[in-house]
Amino acid sequence: MSTPTTPVRTSTFAMTINGRSVTSETTSPVFNPATTEVIAEVPIATPTDLDAAVDAARDAFVTWSATPLEERQALVAAIGDRLEAHAEQFLALLTAEQGKPRPMAEWEVYGSITWFREIAKQSLPEEVLEDTSERRVISRYTPLGVVGAIVPWNFPILLAVWKIAPALVAGNTIIVKPSPFTPLCDLKLVELVQDLLPPGVLSAVSGDDELGKWITAHPGIDKIAFTGSTETGKHVMRSAAETLKRVTLELGGNDPAIVLPDVDPAKVAPQVFWAAFQNNAQFCNAAKRVYIHDDVYDAVRDELVAYARTVVVGNGADPDTQLGPIQNLPQLQKVQEYFDDCAEHGYTFALGGKIDRSASGWFVPVTLVDNPPEDSRLVTEEPFGPILPLLRWSDEADVIARANDTVWGLGATVWGNDLDAVERIGRQLESGTVWLNEVHQYSPHQVFGGHKQSGLGAENSLHGLAEYTNHQTITLNKVPNAVS
């Protein structure tokens, strides 16, 4: 299909409902977190707007679900092509609203393009369970209906795509609600691809937390795909239960990293640093507790400090920047609580330790806390910001128990040269993804989900695609006189 030659507009932002741009009398500002300047105003949806989006999605579902799979797959791949054609504009817009530097923005935008194209290749074929002269039994997958996608602010494009692509391939229609902190890229993406899809198949509505509540409770929505905090996920699940909506919940984490005694401190330190501080630690899968063996603790800590001092924190629009700001003021205030708690309890800062609130943007210094207590807030909770506890260990069984002693189970890493030990420890960790001597490796064909209170259901792979379907069994009695 042809690609529009007109550029993505970055001055006006609207919702998309039933294929048309929709504004509202009430708007909300969007800030650049590196400067705290208002860069856009976005509409605040009303219940009437949501009803219109749901009605359009339900109408569109009738024909979209009957559209041959191959056509749906081709259109989803075409969305990826459209995004690629406008990649530069989305890269700039993503940095402006989210704060991430160019390399991380490229990881997200080009990753999103890959996800559209690869998910478009997936399918869930019918399974013939029995086929004799007397009976045929088939198991197949059918689409659910209308999906409500609630997207977070840390990876606003990619985590929307993780929902949009499988929902559409499976034959559902979908309504996207971006985070009120980062709505711009998602609104523009949905707007940009309307000519590729029938009206109502893909809509976007913007608003605050009230809109999220309306979506989870709306009787015309059949499934909620949510990424966000565990506490909010519980509210989503309660609300969805009223109409027995299907839910996929990708929630918080407190990922442990375990460093074995045989590592080279200078080589492992940069890898552990980025495991923890990628996207300025605003990452559900960031390493949030680093357990370092006593034999190498001091050396690894010192190498982490030395490496961290080389990392440039600043405006993501600056080509030298490696880590950007905290994305929004409420999150900055939350992170400040962990700095204050560490200071009040007299914990030792190996690096950093104080936030300069006079800075023009929402910046937080990279901070390492030297062996705080295991029951400290910093160790037991999820700061979602660049403050990291370093913890000592000496006994393998003990460190595994400590790593698993959490309500979360999203991800984990193990680092070492003894591959048998690395894998032995990794297989005992209670996490949905365990990376061994690597981190943050994802694939459209690799299942992703959390254990314990880190989530419910799965994203990516055929398991994730199946989350957007119902199972259906069809039986046929072939005996001619069976109904005579």
C-alpha cells in the first residue's frame, strides 16, 4: 500500500474514534520531562466518547473477525511499514514526551516495527482431534470481540504494539488508552494508520485515570490488556470481574541480579549497570536488587561506581545523553521517598544520594546504596527510578531464598563464568523470565509474563496471541441417520 507523503503533525493531537479525529472541550497538558515545558495539549475523553468508540469497535468486529487471516496479517504488517516510513518523526516525539535518549528511542521505535511484522506472521491453526468415518472433532481459536488496551508511560509505543498487533491478527478490534503522561506517540500512530483499516477496528481515546476505570468496567469491552503497577492491576482485575472480562496483566517487578564470585568485576560492572539503569530504571524488568558475592563485592561495587561516573545524564535530545530524566513529576516524588528513607536510616551511598530539585528538568542522579538491610524499603519495594541497592551474599541456597523472597516474579538475571552454577541458580528463581549472562533480550516469538503478583497471562509468542482468543470445540457426527 502507498505511504502518505504528508508528515506526522506534532502540533495537534486528537483521539481517533470510528476512523475520525475527535477532540474535546477539556484538554490536559503533556510535558517534556527534560525541561518541564508543556509541549502539547490532548483531549480528555468523556463517557460519551468511550461509548462511541466501543459501539464502533463492536460494529467493526462483525466484518473484521470474518476477514481472512491472511488479509489481517498483511494489514498488521503494513502498520509496521507505515511506522517505519515515519520513524524519524516518532523518534523525536518519543524523546520529547518520554525523555529517553536517541539510542533507547530507536530500540523502542524499530522494535515496534519488528513486532508488527513478526506478529503478523503468527497464526493459531485449527487442531483436528478426531477424524473418522463417524465423527470429526476440531479445536479452534475464535476472537474475543473488543479489546481495551491500557498502556504505560515507560515504553508507550512498544507496549501498545504488544497489544495492538496480536489483537488485530486474532480478529479482534481494539481501543487504545495511552498513559496521560505519554499520549502523543500512541495518538499519532493510531491516527496515521486509519486509511489501512476499516473504521472502528483501531481507535484511541485519551484521558486520565477515570477513563481507565470506565474502560475496565464497560460492558461492551470483552478483554483488558493492561501494563502498569501491581496495585493498579488489582483494581483492573476487580473491575473486569463484574463482566468476566478476559484480562492480561503485565505488572510490577523487583528483579534480582545475582553476581557469582568468578566474575571479572571490570567486565561485569557495565552489564549489571545497564541491567539496572536501562531507561533510567523506569523499566518493569530492571534489575532492582543486585546480590554480589562477598569475594568480589568490594571490587564489583567500585567498578559499578567508576562506570556510573562515565554515564551522561541529561536531555534525551542531546546526542551525548545516555540516561534521561524521570518521566513525570509524581514518579519523581515517589523516587524522592526512597532517597529520603535511605538518608533517614543512615544507609551508605556508594554513589549519588541527593536529588537536586532546583534542576530545570525531572532529573535524578544515578545512585548506588551500599549493602542496606534486606528488609529496607529500597530492597523490598519497586522504586522505578535510578537508585539501586547492592547486597552481599556468600551462601548459594541463602541468596536464592533471598532473591525469591518477594511478592513479585517478573524477571531475574545471573552473572558468572561457571555456566553450570549460573544455570543451576537460574532454574531455581521464581520469575517469568530468567536471563543468564545477558539481560533484556525479548522476541515477538518468546513468551513474556510474570509469576506471583507480577502479572496474569502472557504476551508475545503464540501463547500471547492465544490470549486474544476463546477456545472452541466443534464436533460433527457423520452418521447419515443420526438426526432422522
